[in-house]
Amino acid sequence: MLKQLRLEGVLHNQFENSEPDDIENYTNRALYPILHLLREDSIEKAVDAFPDAEDIFERNQETLRRVGLAGWNELMKR
């Protein structure tokens, strides 16, 4: 279907002010291609339940900086 719609290509999740291969960008990577379908009302409920949700994102990035690319690659071998 992607070929028919001419949507083939490489997708990159890259945070603002980062380089494509910065470890912080790995917080958005999955082992396999994945499509997230999110319901707006579910997002609103999650935001209400976790008003400081940005803290989660920042902690994830801090963890990846500590682990580094070598640590990430080691974890992905398991």
C-alpha cells in the first residue's frame, strides 16, 4: 500500500536542536516498524493524569545519554 501511495522512504524522528544520530532521538525508535493509532480522548485523559508528562520524556533522554550508543546496542542484542 505504501508503494501504491508513493509513501516509501526513510522516516526519521529527530528532536529539535539535535543531530540525526544523537542518542536522545533513540527514545522514539522501535525494534520493528510500528504505527501508533492514538485516540484524542485517550491523549487528553493521559495529559490530565500526568500533567508533568514532559518530565518522562526528559528522564528518558537522560537515561539514554548515560547508557550511550554502546549501551543501547548491547541492550538491543538481547
